Amino acid sequence: MITIYPHEDNPYDSPMYEPFWAAAQDLDMPLSLHITTNRPGPGQQYMDLDTTKPSFLCNTDHWARISLADMIYSGVFERYPKLMVGSVEQELSWVPHFLDRLDYNYSQRAIGDNSYRFKGDALPSDYFHENVFLGFQEDALGIRDRDIIGVDSLLWGSDYPHFESTFPRSQKIIEEILVGCTEEEKAKIVGGNAARLYHL
């Protein structure tokens, strides 16, 4: 795991991370932006799941979006095409809008000479689909939009034995949220994608 959002002086579009991205790619080591790894900025207090405010919990994907956008827009995945980075326990429903905004801002709002441009006709969403995976527990809306998000990037987890775990209702929850999926999609989401990603 790496921090979901680093200290503001060291965002993930900084050149200082280049050796790290290269090492993770060379080692075939997926990196995870986990929900509890945020580094508070100046004036912010660190909050864990026992002390955090509900408003923070419903917006944790904000930090994943900022970090992933920094990586994508600065060309990290173009330079390290086998690097895999995951958003873990931020669920899925935010992804379709994020993909739309990534591409829109890249194609319609390029600002000055500081905007990184990808080779060829590649779009930011292409790098998201190739290099980002998504760990989730309960998100029927995200599963509904799996064709936009990409089935091959979805990794279900129960989060056992934590108190927010789906256990002991895991089988029931899986049946409910994957009800419209094909058997092939179900097999990928509940284990196949994780086995492929982590070489299990």
C-alpha cells in the first residue's frame, strides 16, 4: 500500500517518484491506494475509521481521484505501461464520471505548455482502463456500470475480519450485487481478476 494522497508538497506527479514507479513495474508489484492511508495536510487532523466524520467517509474517493489523475495526466502509465495501481475500498460508482472528466479536461481544457500530451491518440481513460484496478465491497451501482468501468479491473473483497466486513452475509451480498452479471463476469469479479493481478 502507498498513501492514497501524499503530503501536498510531494504529489504523485512529482519526478521524485520515478525510481519507485520503475521498481514497482520491474518487480510486477501492484500498488494500492487504500482508504485508511491518507496523509493530512496542514491544519487537518488525522482520522481513522473510529474517529472520522461521516462526511469524510462518503467522500474518500476524492483522494483516490486526485492521486490517480496526477499519475495519469503526468504520463506515469505511459512511461511505465506495466505498472498497476489500485483504488482499494473506495467502491466503484464514482468511476464513470471520473473517466468522463479525465478525457474532457484532457481534450477540451489543456492549459498552456505545462499540459502533458500522450503519444498518438491515447486518452487518459485508456490508461485508467489499462493500469488501474478497483477493490470494492458493496456497490450495486458500480456493478451496473461495469461496462464503462471495465469488468477486468473489478476486485470484490469482504474485508474480513473488520467490523465493516460483509461477513457473515458475503454470499448473499455477492448474489444481490452481481445479479445481472454473466457467470464469466462473476468469476472474474469475485476471484479471477485478483488471481491474475497477484499471480495467485
